[in-house]
Amino acid sequence: MQSIHHRSRARTMPATAIRMRRNASLPLLMLTTLLIMLVLSLAARADVIQPGAIGPEFQLHSASNTDLSLSELKGQVVLINFWASWCGPCRQEMPVLDQLYKKYRPAGFTLLGVNVEPKSADAVGFLKSTPVSFPILFDTDSKVSRLYEVSGMPSTVILDRTGKVRYVHHGYRPGEEGEYLDQIRSLVRE
């Protein structure tokens, strides 16, 4: 008798309550869809600059008025530093990077400073007050930055002699150059 009574109540449930019940699963479905999309997009990005991946090939114009391509540097350990003149940590890091370049260049190490600003004149202006000896390249249309999925300044990618990504760094704080130093030393010995 009780089950009959329960069925009859379900039949007399107002239409709005039934619609609310059906729509309650909609936010859950949307959330699940968004999570799946996020996971897929992260998975798609993960193979671009993760250690073990081949560093994407590029060619950019340099401050010395020549074009330089990554493939020209095969056989060397390459540190690619993405920077901007308006970036405080980038400005702090430049002299430290220049010291690393000067010290390890004879051992088969090179460093590329990839400026990401739309106007290369901003970088040139900064470099007049803070000159560096390593090559400066201009990524004015952000093609290379997109290839390497750069999301903040500075971003640094270190490639081994075969062109494989070995280390990726995001940001810079004074003292972190010790980590760069250890990684570069290790790679030039390989």
C-alpha cells in the first residue's frame, strides 16, 4: 500500500520540479566537459617543451643584423632565454646569463636571448645600458614564443647537444643561477 501511494505522488509532481531535476545534471555535465578539455589541452602542450622533447626549430633576426637558426647550433648545449625589457627579473638575469655565456662558451655552450617585444627598439634601448656578449634575437611576432609555449617572463629552455629539451625554467630569482650552472656543467660534460 505504501508503494502505491509513493507512485501516485510521483505522478502528481509539478512539471517545474521535474524540469529542475533534469536540469540539475546540466552543471555537472558542463563541469565534466570543461575538465576534459583542460586535461586534453595540457596533454597537447606537454610535449612541446617538456624534457626529452626535441626543441622546435626556428630562425630569427638578430641584433647583429643577421638571421640565426637553431639548427646551426647542433652539437652545442643551448640555453634559450625568452625575455622583455619591461620585465624586472629579466633585467636582473641578463648580467648573470652573460657571465655563464662567457665562462662556458669555450666548452661548447651557447646562449640565445630571445626578446619577445613587438618593437625591437625597446630591447635595443635596454641593451645599450646593459650590454651582453651572447646573441640577441627578436621574436617580434611571437612565433617562436608560441612554439615554445612561453607563458611568462623570463622563461628559459636548455637543450643538450642533440637538440633535446633537458631543462625548463619559468621566472627568475637571484640565486637561481646556481641551478643553471649545475645543469650547464653537466650537459657540456656529456
